[in-house]
Amino acid sequence: MWKKLIPFRIYGTVGTTLSSDTTLSSVVDRTQPPVIIDGIQHANSTSLDVIPRMELWLSSQAYVRITSILNFLPDLLQIGADFKLWVMDLAMPYSVEEGVRDNGEGQYETYKTESLERQLSAGQGYVNTFLKVLGIDINAFGDEADIEWSGTKDNAVIFAREESQPIVQ
């Protein structure tokens, strides 16, 4: 006797991404006297912002499908859940800016500001349940069957420093 089993499948991924958003800007403020070094006008302020980021996650999809004997029809029924857990998401925003500015007393000064932060979140994720009939996803279980959790977050300023020096004229 030939019997067809109801297939149960679990698909999963473990992944990580690395990225680094970088912005470099330079500004010439025409309201200030020009910064001229060796006959070349330089910017009044130059800044660099870098955000290196690393993300690590686990995800899976588990479902039971009841298939049709006709190959051209989609699955008659699929019932299952999607799961995703961000194990860790770490960003380390760094910024540095330096230039010349008015100190508010009619005098100019050179300055430099620099900062580094840590933005860490862990344990954030969700479970979404689904029921598909003939390939159409219907929210049969309602939003109450879906779970979402925010995990933990830990943000800290590692350093933030500023230094300035008056320009002697």
C-alpha cells in the first residue's frame, strides 16, 4: 500500500553583517576670516563620522504543508511560524570635527571635538505564525498568536572630548 506523508520542513539561517557608514564633510564659513595656509584657503571645519556596525542573527521557518496531487497547484495548506532572533547588534559611532570658529567674544579659536559611543542591543526578535490556503496568507490566528520581544539595550559614551586654543593675532 502506497501512502504519502505530510511533509514537515524547517529552514534556518545564521547570519552576520558588517557595515560602516562614513560621512566626510568640509565647510567654508564666509562670515569668518579665511583660513589661509601657504597661500591656500582651507575649510573652517572638517568632520568625519564613521559608524561601524556588526549584526548577528538566527532565523528559521518551520511549517507543515499539505500538498496537492496536481503539481501545477500550490500547496493546499501550510501552517507554521517564522522566527528571528538578533543575537547581537553592535554599532560604534565615532565622530571627529576640527576647524576654526568664533568663540563668541569676537575672537577666533581652533577647535577639535571627538566622540566614540557604543550602542549594543541583544536578544531582540519575533515569532510570526501563519496559515496559507492555496498560497494565500490569511491571518487566521490573529495578532495575539504573534510574539515580539525587545531584548536588552546598552548604550554608553566611551569618550567625548573637546579642545580649543585661541588664535593669536
